[in-house]
Amino acid sequence: MISRYGKEYLEKLNRYLEKLPEDERMDAVMEIESHIAEGIANGVPEAVILSRLGDPRKLAKAYRSVRLNGLKGMKSLKDVFAVIGFYCTAGLLSVMIVPVLATVAYGFGFCAVLIVIAGILRTFGAAWINMSIGPGMEIATEYSMIYALVVGGIVGGIAFASWLGLKKYLAFLSERYRRVLPGKQAVHG
């Protein structure tokens, strides 16, 4: 049996969901009420259940954002939390991972091309292009092309590996997105 505090929680949730259509708001409140009742029936103290649910304002905001994002396929509170978790983890990581991999892939790819061009130009007499292994260790002109191909290949390999990593990361994100959003699988799958 839900206590007065549980009912107050549900009333607050209902108030915070007032922007949703009546049927969706009632479904959300009934789902949370059912979740609380089920927890109590399983011996979990109501206070623990309510603390796990968190602030009713934040819970309502999560429900509203799910609706605004067109995620009507959410069937349970677990689905809502899965979406929130996805955005909090993958979204934050992507802000760092995607730009770094893209910058390395395209920057190193461009440099690999420039290195090979420099090797060709130096081989055919562009003396203004310097190639060295270290201080005082200049590459002989006749080895410029070989050196440029080796170094360009290494730099190009790093670019290619970064590009593959970026591609795999984006595919991983896409797959996670499809798994987290069950209502979208039929559209994208």
C-alpha cells in the first residue's frame, strides 16, 4: 500500500507532467505508481524506492524530453533511464573522441600526402626541402623518395588507423542508439 508520501510524490509528478497530453501523463504516473507498489510488494521500503526515483521534477523532465525527442516507444522507466544514460555517457565521450580522431585522421592524411610530394620534389632537385633523421643527420637526395615513402607510409598508416577508429566508434554509437531506442528500431532497422 502506497503511503501518503508516495501519493504526494505521484501528485507532484502529475503536476510536473502537466504539459503532456492527459493520456500520456496518466500512463506515466500509473507506471511510476505501479513501480512503487511492486517494490513495496517485494519488500523494498517505500522511502528507498522514492529516493531511487529521485526528484519528481527531474523524472518529469526526463519523461517530457523522451516525448519531445519522439521516443514514444519507451515502455518503462528502465528505457527512460537507458536513454538518459546513453546521452550522459556516449554524448560526453563523443565530444572528445570524434574531434580527436577526425583531426588525427585528416591531419595526418594530409601530412602523408605532403611528405610524399616533398620526397618527389626533393628527388628532382628541390634543394630547399630538407629531410633529416635528426640533428646533423641529413638524408641524401638520392634516398629522398624512399625516406618520404617510409615516413609518409607511417604517417598515412596512423591517419588510416584513426579513420578506421572513427568509423568503428560512430558505428558503435549508432548501434547503441538503436538498442537504447526500441521505438526507432523499426524505422532504422
